Amino acid sequence: MITADSLPDDVATLKALVLAGQAALSDATTAQLAAEAKARNLEAEVRARTLLIEQMKFTIAKLKHEQYGPSSERASVLEQLELELADLEEDASEAEAEAHLAAERAKAAKVDVSPFERRRPARRPLPEHLPRERIVHPAPAHCPCCGGDRLRKIGEDVTETLELVPRQWKVIQHVREKFSCRACEAISQPPAPFHPISRGRAGPRLLAHILFAKYGLHLPLNRQSTTYAHEGVTLDVSTLADWVGAAAATLMPLVEVIKAHVLAGERLHADDTTVPVLAKGKTRTGRVWTYVRDDRPFAGHAPPAAMFFYSPNRTGAHPETHLAGYAGPMQADAYAGFDRLYEAARKPGPIIEVGCWAHARRKFFEIARLKKAPIAIEAIAKIDALFAIEREINGLPPHERKAVRHARSRPLVDELHAFLRERRAKLSGKSETAKAIDYSLKRWQVFTRFIDDGRLCMTNNAAERELRAVAVGRKNWTFAGSDEGGRRASAIYTLIQTAKLNDVDPQAWLADVLARLPDHPASRIADLLPWNWKHPAIPAAA
């Protein structure tokens, strides 16, 4: 410890001590900055490697589960991985930014430490259709080398950044001028314009935005109301609800036409899912049903479409009502409520049951995943061989699909059948593997119908994909407010999901349809369907 008595009295000696202390402090600071920068680089590198590993895991899991996994498995595994991946992306970016700051501090202290650079995937170019705003930074008035003022432009470097401009709200005033005739003094005025809904304070684009935000992006009306309030526009939830109900009623003719189109299909996919419904301070379980027409797997020319229905319960009477006018193949799960649809005496004719191999595989997959059962693992491998053939013939005409299935799939199906029967004979009826085998063997005729009909698919994934919109929304809006709300949601789901199936932007389509429907001839309603719709040209001034 330095005391006043221990310090020298000589001024020169004191100066030397001060300089030595400063040098030692500077060396210590430099060493600390260098160590900090290297530590930040190391941390950033570790986070980047962790992110890379998790990205690989996510890709592998996605490939596996999207191809064969059940929808519930995708929801629990893939969505959780997506959340974890987003957090890792943020952690890696934060660590990289801190490493850069540490390197800059070290550089200022004249310490040679290079900042960490995370290897990134190639960036996509910014969309060409977006307007460009040029900001020209002022050039130097004098040459930084010689000080001369005779500078001439020889080129420019352009760096693009993506920016967000808050959406613009506006009020459109429809002005109808009145005129008086000087000859007869009669007063004339243009007719009042048509509005999308009777209470015409909402334009078609705003209505389309509200509908798509609620049913396409799963944003409840209370969240939308809060967002609009932050933007300076107060719209009560009751007002938004009133608009949604009126818009749904306006769009109902389109919903009915889409349903008729689906029921005219050569074969259907059918499935249902639960929907909590508010009832006197608690919730009860309703159902949302979907029926999908998608002829693309067998090169059909009819556009794809999906219709949705709501019911307060899951009794078989509901699908009987939904499909009252349909007869033909239907791919679905083994729900007992469909049984009356398959009766030979049914009018206008029986619906032909077609099994879903994804459901059969799922039984074995759970056993293989949890218990590593050899029989389940081998059964999965044999079913996967059938799926591999299906991927090759997807999109071919029915007769070509049927020929390939007869030549390649039938022997594999017969081999799988013999394998399951042989293994079942050696198992106890109480084992989980035996139950999985029984699920397939008891429905073997239903499962093997796809071999002799090129229009059929092996799975019911087309319907499960459409119900995913309901499952995702269920996590956001928690429950439907009433049975009527469930029916309204089903109608709008029919419109939005059908637009998506036809690669049409649902919001742009709904906005144009809402603007045109009020004075559109009922005989030409088909012109407004997603597969016939043409996006209106954007004015050049925009």
C-alpha cells in the first residue's frame, strides 16, 4: 500500500512513477479489451454453431413429419421447433452484435482483434414490385486527397434496405351532386352507390382485411380493435363484429356455389376437428367438418375447393346432411358416424369408403417411437415403400396410376398383408402392436381400394391440411362465441381455404368480390369464384 511517507520528494521521480502507472493501467485495459473481444467472438461462434445444428435438426424433423407424421405430431413437434429456432436466431444475432461492439472497443484501444462474422445463407433480393425511394447522400465538395474542387461523377453504389411505412387510413366521400333543370325545374341526382354491406361505413378493402385477419391470420376482433386504436382509428369490437356478420351474409352466395362444386367431385376427402364453444360461463365442444375436392393428384382439370360446416356435436346425422347429394368414393378415417353413408340402400347412392394409410401407419409409428417394437418398425418400412411409389405417380392420369399400382404396389400390399397376419397370430390380443395390426386387417378391403382406382389417394392428408387452419386459429381465439359464430367461421373458412388452394391471395380476392357483389348479376356468380377470378389491374399512379 502506497502512503504519503513512502512517496519520493523528487519531482522527476514522481513524474516517472505516474507515467509508469499510466502505462501499466493502459496495458491492463488493453489486455482486458482484447480478452473481452475474444470472449465475445467465442460466444458468438458457439451460438452460431448451436443455431446451425438446430436448423439441421428442424429440417430433418420437418422432412420426416410433414411426409408421414400425423397433424397432432406436427403441431407438437414442428411448431415447438420453430419457436426454439426463432429464439436461437435472436440469440445468435445478439451475440454477433455484442462481438462487433467488443471488437470496435478493442480497435479503438489499438488491439488487433477481428470481429466475428457468422456465415449466413444467401439473401433473397428485395421484391422488384415495391416502389423505390432514392436518398442521395451529399458528395464531398473538395477532393479529400488534394483539396481540389473539380470533381466529376463516375458512378454510384446503391445499397438497398427494406423499410415499413405505416398503412394509411382514409375516408372516401361519395358525393352526389344535385342539378335543377332550368326548363322544367326538375331536380336530378346520380343514384346512390352500392355498398358491400347495408351499413356502408366500411369499404370493401377494410372488410376484406378484417375478415382475413380474423379467419386467415387468426387475430380475434379485440386484438384488431386495439391495433387500429394505436393507429388513430377507434373501432369498437361490437362495430367490427357487426361488419363481419354483414359481410358473411353478403358472401354467402359464393359459399353455396363452392359447396355445390365440391359435391360434384369424382371423390372427396372428409375430416373433422374440435372447436370449443362458449356456453353459459363455460365451454362445450363443437365440431368443424371439412370436405375437400382436389383432382390434381390424378391430373383432373376441375379446380380444387374445400367446404366447411359447423355442428354443435359429432353425431352421424351431420355428415349425412352435409353429403345428402353426394355418391362416390370418400377418403376418411374410421369414424363410426360415417357408417350409414356406406349403406348400399342409401339414396342417391352409397358412398364408397376409402381408407387412409396415414392413419394405419400412425398406429405403428407411435409404438415404434415409444417402444421401439421391431414389428412396428418393419411395418412402417413396408408402408413407406408404398408411399415412395405414390410420390412418383402423383399427378399422372388415373389409368397410368392404376397400371403402376397393379405392377408395383399390389405385390407390396400382398406382402404386407401376409406379414401382418403372420405376426398377429403370435401376439396377445391385449398388446398395442396387436391392436395396431387389427386396425389395418379389419379394414383391409377399404385400405386396398386405391390399387384398382387411379383417382384415389393413399391418404386423407388433403382434408387434414385444410383443418390445420382451424387448429392454428383455435390457439389464438380459444373458443367460438356461439353456434352461429361457428357456422359463420365455417363459411369464411370455405372462402379463404378455397382461394389458397387455387393460389389466389384471399384478401385481395375478398376485397374485389365485396366491391363487385352488390350489383353483380346472380346468373354470373361463377365469374367471381377464385379459379375464374382475375386480379384487377393496379393503376400506374399507384
